[in-house]
Amino acid sequence: MLFGSFENDGIIFLIAFLLISGVLAAKFSSRIGLPSLVLFILVGMLIGSDGLGFIYFDNAEIAQTIGILALIIILFEGGLQTKWKTVRSVAMPSISLATAGVLITSLLTGVAVHYILDVQWYEALLFGAIVGSTDAAAVFAALKERNIKAKMGATLEAESGTNDPMAVFLTLIFIELVSQPDTSLWIMLPSFFWQMGIGLILGLILGKAASFSINRISLESSGLYPIFTLSFALITYSAASFLDSSGFLAVYVAALVIGNSELTYRYSISQFNEGFAWMAQILMFVILGLLAFPDQVFQVDIITKGLLISFVLIFMARPIAVFLSLFKMKYSVKEKVFLSWAGLRGAVPIVLATFPIVAGLENAYLFFNVIFFVVLTSALVQGSSINFIATKLGLMGAVKDTPHHSIELISIAKANAEMIQFQANRDNAVVGRKLKDIEFPKRVTISAIVRGDRLITPYGDTEIKAGDFLYILVSRKYKEALRKMLNEKIDDNKKTSQ
């Protein structure tokens, strides 16, 4: 085994091997349409004691810690990339799915588990709570490069970003009830509202504090800003946990606030967090793959019961929860069917499955093995067919417009200036006008215009067209004035002239 017998250089080599394997697995998965998390898990199982035998790993506490840390990073990155304008329109449906939807899914799955695994009711409901929520890591990864309609993508991302508190709350409640059956369920209910409320408030406060600090502090290197930003994610989770509230919810809300604020070094922060989230995702799923022993997971009994539970979860519990949670909301039957199918299970259920092991419950390892198989089934069946289902239901959106150019956006701290990117849309007042006819604020320089695949050197007679990417050097003092001018609409100009 490598751990315990290798020197430090061997362990470093192993980490490098795991990261390279994860990157190649991500590339391979995108070509064959298989969710990357499946390949990451398989890498972990392959190098484990039941595979090539490189590593023997069975420490559920370490896996739990790594999993929680990785989920913080993944949730934070997902929140940074989420546009509030898109989420705002689906806020209520997402919250309903994240609370009532998780509860209904957990209860219905728990009923099935009671009879399939022949366990006590509290244990069955504990199992249901663990698999009751969709997974942010799986959903963000599945939707990132797919052209699903914005409404569907926003609903799924907002749900997966906010439903972890409900799943964690239910899991901890039923662990307590299994350990101490005399505990009153009603006494625990107020803690749910405390967790959600304080988590939301902390996320808003620390998100605002982070945005203010990022824009006000002057650091020596631009590479320090992404680290400074990420530190707020860890502080937010820790502060929420210290107050016995939901750290995951607080982190996601804080990321939403930061991501939708005017930020200096936005490009560097975004790129760093995206790469770091991928690294966290790779390591998390590999570690969870190591924790699972194939000779235990792929037993006939586990496979049979896992398939039955997966069938109930995918085709009964999740759809019923979605249709009830979205009752009388503006979603068509086709949209509800898609949301039912796209409720992916991933890292969160596996991480939560370590809680009963750490608590020393009787059927903890049985639950872990079955839940692990259920997650694999969900990823393979649902994750690999999202595009197919969306196409059949007519829910594919327009092809995502990703510019093919690559210009590094910078902030020049010593000069107190920034290079910003602006894409001109058809309804922007600057479209169709020559640069010399536009009254830009002071200390503004149009450095470059990218039109399609062409780089255009800007002159006074250069006309701005819809779809152009403008790269503008501006003094921070006039950044807000420039932003307002660029975002003026054609209708606004007409009203002003009248």
C-alpha cells in the first residue's frame, strides 16, 4: 500500500497522478456523454485496495471532512457564476423544491426502504433523508456545457444550491432519533428555521462584506484576490456552523451576493475558483471512491436492493415531490417531467452517508454501500441522458455564445485603473454609433474590439455593432459612470431626447 510505506515524494506523485487522471477523465467523459463524477469515483475504486491495491483507505471521518470542504468550494464557485436576474424569477419554485420537495422525496423513499431493506422506520427515514436532495456538484457539472433552457437550468442550480440544509437537517434529526428513540421530533423543528434563517442572514452580510473588502483593499499581487475571496467562503461556513445554522446555505448566498456585485479582478477570481472547484471535485469523488470497497458495493444483494430503491427514487419519489412542490406554479407538465428527471444525486448523499458511520449506527455500512450504488445509478442513468430528455421535451435553449478569443482582463492596482469587458447587445444605445460620436466618461480608453474571430483596432470612425466585445481601460473613479452609460438602452435615449 502506498500510504504508510511511501516517502513524501511518493505521496506527492500519487496526488499528481490523481489530478492528472481526474482531468483526463473529465475530458473523456465530455466526449462520451458520461458524467465526470462517475469516472472520478471509478478512479478511486480502481486504485483502492480492491482494485490495483495502491491505497487502503477506510477512514469515514477524513472522507467526511474532505467532502464538506470540497462542497463548500463547489457551492461557492456555483454561486459566483449564477446570475441573480436569472435566479430571481425561479426563487420561489426553487425554495419549494429545496424544502418541501426534499421532505416529500425523503419520506416516500423512506417508506420504500423500510420494506426493501427490512429496517426500522427511523432508520428507513434516515436513508430517505440522505438521498433526498439533489447534488450541487453533479448538477453544476451536468449543466455547465449544455444548452438547457435558462429557466430549467436556473431552477435546478438554485434548488441544488439551497437544498443541502434540509437534507443535513433531516439526516441529523433521524440519526438522533435512531440513537435515542425517546427524543421528541417536535422539539427539533424550531432548529430548522434557525438554521435556514441565520444561514441566509449570515450569507447576505458576509457576502456584502466580502464584496466591499475586495474592492477596497489594495494587494501587491493580483493572484492574492482569488485567495482573499475564497477565504470568505470558509469564514462564512465556519461562522454559520459556530451559530448552529446552515453553513452550506450561507456559503451559497454569500457567493450569489459576491458574484452579482461589481468586483475588481473579477476575471482572475472567476478563473481561479473554477479551476479550484474542479480540483476539489476530483479529489472529493476519488476519496469517496476509495472509501467504497467494490467487493461490498457490487454484491448481488446490494445491487438488487439498490436498483429497487433507485427505481422508486427516480420514477416515483422525485416526480411526485416535483409535481406537488410546483403545484399551481408556472411550469408546464414537460418542464416538471424534466425537473423530475434532472434531479441528480452525487457527492452530498455519499458524504451524508458517512454521518451514520461516524455516529456508529448499526446499519451504517449497509446504508453506505446501498447509497453509493444508488448515486452511481442516478449518475449513469439520469446524468448521461439529460440532453436526450431535454431534446425530446423541447427544452433545449439557444447555443451558448462563448467568445473564441482570449484576452486577459486585468486590474492595475497602482494606476487605480481596470480593463473591463462589455458585450454590446442589440438594444444597447451605443450600437450603430461611431466611437467619436459617443460621449464616454473621462479617463476611458477603448483598447480593443473583438467582432467574431477578428480583433479590430478602434478608431474614431469605428462603428459598434451588436455582438461586439469591447475591452475598455477605465479609471476606477469613473467605472460606475461608464457602466451606466454602456447599459443605456435605445428606448432610454429616445425618452431623454423627447
